[in-house]
Amino acid sequence: MGTVRVGSLVLFSVAVACYAQQDTPVAIRQAFEAHDASLQWFSVVATRRVDANSEVVLAEAAPMESDGVRPPAPTMQRMQLGVFLESSKTHQVEMVIDISPWSAEEYPQLDEVDAHSIRLHSLGDYGDYVESVRYFYDASLRKPATKIRYRVAGLESARIENGKLIFTAEYGFGGEQFALNKRRVTITVSAASAPPLFVVAEDRSHASSSSAEPVFHAGDQTFSVETKSQPSGIWITDASGNKRFFPAPAIHIGPVVFDSRTIWFARRSLDSDAYSVAGAIVAFDPRSHKYRVHELPEIGSLSGTAILADGDNIWLGLEGRPEAEGTNPALLRYNKSTGAVQKYAVNDIVYTINRVGETIYCGTSDGLYTIRSGAIHQYRFEPDASGKLTMVERPAPLHPPTVSHK
């Protein structure tokens, strides 16, 4: 998307005029011009069908300026973003949802739409998430749409109490004042129902996520995993208090779990990871004090974010560097006995992984994912028309899990 936008800045005036005429419906151009007569360049960014008769159109507009030497070009610093409800048959504008200034450094992404609401996200360079906008409208009323700017609720930590999952989450309202309007809440999810029931409460503990290094016990030995200093590794303390350090095999240790027999961990990518073990899950045997590296091409250069020991399986959340192609977030399941790897289409950064009953729950940067019998569901926590945080189920990813074997 960034390449397209850069290219649009150097279009010649004739090409720009043709582009506007061919790609932007006349009614949308007229709606822009009625809002600001200086707008001369137009571009449709995306469309989404609402029903058989209507669709939502996301479009950009900007004035044209020339320095007297080069042909006129769009002035992206004065760009406007428009959201319109139009007839899918006649392309007449049925409702102007919104026209407002938009930063040329952000890229709009039209998400789900229905007969009463529209979701729009703003992405920065490399696809970094910036903010979201949700519109609530009624096309039958001559009433402006309700516009709520917010940041999605990321489920940062989780614990299980009495069969319920209790997440700590952070989200925000208010555009430029997000830093002043951050809210921390606890979201309690009842795992016994589908879709899960939830309760939101203000988090008054002001407690941050624990940053203590992982510690495990096996027999008369204590295992302290060193993840923050270099080199990373595992300290072993015996019953007499004697300590020995076992450095990890050229790796920055990421998320760690102990399955009562073996300590498992994934790599954590840093900018200086030229010699780190890529594409691997690493196991440490408390008895032999030896590391085993399980190379998994499915991980590639991705970095571990969360881990769960689940019987014969290891679940692993993965994320990549924003500037690197092909490094989208993912969820991976590794079978310790067979070496089989299953990769799931979880498209957000996984912060927590838990099992309750027959279901895997993943707290992510954009709500909750559940996996049960191979089926994936996502539940976002977003504001409703009154600003109250509510749960919204999204359609399951279109791509089935991919399976490979060693």
C-alpha cells in the first residue's frame, strides 16, 4: 500500500484527471467537492458490500498543486478521507458517513461492515497498528453517524480461576489524547459457554505484568532461566546451594514452559540476532543438563511470544519484524512425539495461551482467539455506540491450519 501511495504523488495532471474519472464514482466526487471545493484528486481505497443493494466505499481526496515546473500533483498533506454508503446498482451516495482530515503517513484499512456499523483501522509504516474508528449509522434517518476513535483491547496476561479465564487488557479512546485516556480492565471469560460469556471490570490493582525470571523445580534442583542478560541460559541450584550455569545454544531465550520433565523455550529475536538459532524450539533436559534444538522451518525468523505445554503438544505464539515480509503473526502446535507441526491462522500477536476443557484460548493484541476441534473463532472487545466495551465475534479465518511432518 505504501508503494501505491508514493506513486500517486508523481502522476501527471492528465493521468490524475483520468484516474479520478475512471475510478471514483461521480457521486462520491461531488460529495467531496460539496465538503471542500478545493479537492480535485480522488481515489477509491476499498469497497465492502453491506447487502444486495448497498456498499460502503472508502475514498481519499486532496487538492492539486504545482510548483510551476512540474505538472500538478495531489497535496497529500491536505488529504481528506471519506466514508460513504452508496447504492451498489446506481452508485449514488445514500449517506455520507464521514469526511475528515487524514494523515498521509497512515494507511486506512476498511474492515467489517453491516447495515448499522463500519470498522476502519489506521496502519502506519510496515503495517504497524495506529488506531481504529467505528461508525454507527442508520441510513433511514437524517442523522449524522456516531464516530468513536479507539485502540483495540489487547489481552496482555491471563490466569485461570475456578474454570474461568481472567485477562488483563488495555485499550484507549480519544484520538490524539490516547495517552491520557488509556484504560486497564480485567475481562473475565466463562469458558463453559460458546460463544464465551464475559464480564468487564476496571482494573484497580495498577499492577504491571510480572517481569520475574522463570523458576522451576525438579527433585532437589531449582532451575532459574536467565532471559534478560547475555548470554541467556539456565542456572541450576542443587540441594547444597551450589550453582552452575548452562548457556543456551547461541540463542536469546523467549517464552519458557516446564512440562514436569523438560524445559521448553522459543527464541526471542533481537536486532543483533545474527547468530541466533532460527526456526527452532529448544528443549533442556534437567537430568542430563543438555539442550536439544528442534529445528522447525515453519518458525523461520519468527520470534516466540507465548508458550503452553499441553500434554504431548507444545503451543507457541509467534511474531515477526514489521519490516520483514512473510513474517506475519501465527500460532503453532508442535507434537513432541511425532514432530508434526500445525500452523494456525491467528493473525494477531499472541500474548497468552491457556487450555480450559477442550478449548485453547489465546489472548492476543486484538482480543481473544479460541480453537476447538480445529475450528478457530476470534472475539474482539470494542466499544459500542455508547462507548461501553463489548465483545464482537469475527468470522473464522478463511485459511485452514497447515500441517507438516518432520
